[in-house]
Amino acid sequence: MLTSRANGNNRTWEVRATRAVNYDVRETSDVLSPHNPTLLIGGRGTSRRFVVVDEVVYASREEQLRAYFEHHGVEARILPVTATEPNKSFELFFSLARELDAFRLNRRTEPIIAIGGGVLTDVVSYVASCYRRGVPCIRVPTTLMGLIDAAIGIKTAVNFDHGKNRIGSFEPPFAAILDRGFLATLPMRHILNGVGEIMKLALIRDAQLFELLEKEGKAAIDDRFQTQGREILRGAIGGMLEELEPNLWEENLERATDFGHTFSPVLEMKDVDGLLHGEAVAIDCAFSVVLSQQRGMITKATSDRALDTMARLGLPLYHPMATPDLFLEGLEERTAHRDGYQRAPMMVDIGKYQFLNDITYEELVSSMRVWEEEAKKRGPTPFTSRAETSRRCCPRRPRPTATAATSRAA
Ligand SMILES: NC(=O)c1ccc[n+]([C@@H]2O[C@H](COP(=O)([O-])OP(=O)(O)OC[C@H]3O[C@@H](n4cnc5c(N)ncnc54)[C@H](O)[C@@H]3O)[C@@H](O)[C@H]2O)c1
Ligand SMILES: [Zn+2]
């Protein structure tokens, strides 16, 4: 309720309002089957839909998508876009805004539908959060990273100049619709990229999830989570949401989900063309496991168990560009980001953690020596040299082309 009070000769009106955040994360299967109405939630009658889809997904799903909306008598504007990291930009943002104008989107009853990986859902969600100061958006993730992380929280963003996710907003989706069927076509490297984040959650906050990864992780990965690994996915999604819900705007800077995210950002930037985010996170997790063990926070048996499981699942444990100086730089940068304290979540057991604020340079030096030995014991790392990384499949960041046009009408 508005109150006002006198302040000397002046007056202050105190506006105090709260905004509820309500959205559903819904698991479904065969989301593009005409018999599944989930994709049409939030609409009124046979309202229209503006659908933005990752062009790689579109290539194999175009007919199904068109048939879906035709079956339901919904006029759909389906827009395939190139959703790569260099295209996660204001150019794509503006081209989508123009398409929305041309479509004359109704403000409340025609939720935008975003179908793709984290790049696509981040940009489309950001446009939706700004267009007419906010229109509903339904996210349909098609990567493992999207299913367990990018599509289920409230962060949206584009990259700006050299800053990753530099400009964005906190805006909940109308809903996130999860169909693991999309993972059937996802390259194995991107499956493992998502597993890096799942492993992070398991090691730091969920011993049961870790046991599932130990027992069923390999089979689930080989199967791209199609018939196996359902409980792993549910554990990861539920765990991520349990962490997010009480801290949606990241007001509490002590976040368990920051495990694997203390040293990885600098490594990711250092090997910007070679490393995926989830790979850098896995490497950081492995280092952090060794650091905890060196401090006596976990036993050698626990450290071995964690590293053996990561290696067996095919996660990277080590990167040759990591140096104590680089990790110190990362730690200092994160300390600023976390408002002056390291607030580094570190394991005290599988699934249990405490925050550290006193990691020293000397400790980075000594842990790094042990880390390298432990990683080498477990086989060759996929990241042996820059030359090697640039030869691997699925280049992540194709150079931006001169033309900024990123969407084309279907
Ligand atoms: N908003 C958040 O909270 C949040 C959280 C994590 C990551 N992110 C963001 O997500 C982005 C990374 O997302 P990502 O890992 O999903 O990668 P991505 O969106 O770049 O997709 C990876 C690749 O897979 C392709 N692809 C997507 N779905 C496919 C499918 N089903 N079959 C075959 N190919 C498919 C894409 O075209 C792309 O080439 C980063 O920009 C990151 O900043 C955001
Ligand atoms: Zn992450």
C-alpha cells in the first residue's frame, strides 16, 4: 500500500510492491506429437504462435513442427535461427524484435516458443523480457545443458563486446517444457558438456545423484538419456531448482552451484575456441576435489572415487593451460564477483560442502602438482595442447561473419 510521509518541507511517497514469480518446469515426452497439447499452454483458443527454433534442430524437425501447429489449427510463424555463441548478440536480438513487430504479437495470449540450446533460449527469453516490456515465453530446451540448467532458471542474456552474457535480465519463463527426446540427435560432446554440470551438482550437494552417476551414468550417456538415466535427469533438474528457488536473484552470494565455477571462467576464456562451459566446469571440479583432499577436508578414498567416476564417464579432468597464476587470477576475479570474499564451495564429503575464504597461492601451487599426477593416472586428457583442441570435432565458436543477419524467415 502506498504511504507518504513528510520530510521537512519535502514529502516522500514510498512505493512497496512485490512481484510473485510463478512458473512450471514440465517434463513431457513426444512434445511435437499432435496428441501432446503441452506446447500450446498459455494461449487462448486457437491463438497464433511465434516459434523460434535452432536451425540444427529445425533441419530434422521441420515437418513435425509444421504438422503439429496445423493439426491444432494454430497459425505459426516458425523462424529457424543460427544459434551459435557469436550470434548470441544484439544483432539477433533486434532481428527477432523486428520479426515480432511484423507478426503483431498479442501481448498476453500468444506466448513465444523458443526451441533450442542455451544460446537460443537465452536470447529469445531476453527479447521476450524486453518486447513490450515483457511478453510470455515458453522454453523448450534441446540440449542437456538446456534441460538441466539454461532453460529452467530465470536468467536471460546476450553477449556484448567481449563480455559473455554481459547484458540480460532476470525474467522467469511462462514455462519450461522438457522433452529428453531431443537429446537423441545431440552430439556426444554436448551430452558430456551437460554431464559436467550434473557431476558438479552431485559432488557438491547430492550423494544420491552421485551414486546414480556411478552406477548408471555410463549407460545413460551412451544412450543419450533416451531410455536410461531418467532418475539422473530428475535428480539434476530437481537439485538445480532447489538451489535456484530460494535465491532466484542471487542475493545470497554463497551458492553451492558455484562449485566448479571458481577457476573455470578464466580457463574458459583462456581456451575460448577449445573448451565448452561444461568441460571447463568438470576440470574445475576435478581440481577442487584434489584441493579439498590436500586440505584434509575429504579422504583420499573419496577423492579417488570422485575422480574415477568422472574419468569413467568421459569427463575431462585436467587442462594443460591451467597454471597457479591463472587460477589465482580466476580466484581474485570471482572474489570481486562474490563481493570481496572467495565464497568458494568445496566438498567435505560427496554431496556435502562448506565455503572457503582462505585459499592461498601456495595451496594452488601444491594442489596443482598433485592434480596433474592424479589426472595423468587416469588416462590421457582430451585437452593435450592448443593444436590438439583445435583439431577436435564440433568447433564451438565459429568466427562471426561480416553479415550480422542471423535469422531467416521460414
Ligand atoms: N540462462 C542460464 O541460466 C544459463 C545456464 C547455463 C548456460 N547458459 C548459456 O547456454 C549457452 C550454452 O548452451 P548449450 O550448451 O545448450 O549450447 P548451444 O545452445 O550452443 O547448443 C550446442 C550445439 O548443439 C546444437 N543443438 C542444439 N540442440 C540440438 C539437438 N537436439 N540435436 C543436435 N544438435 C543440437 C546447436 O545448434 C549448437 O550447435 C551459453 O551461451 C551459456 O551462457 C545459460
Ligand atoms: Zn555452469
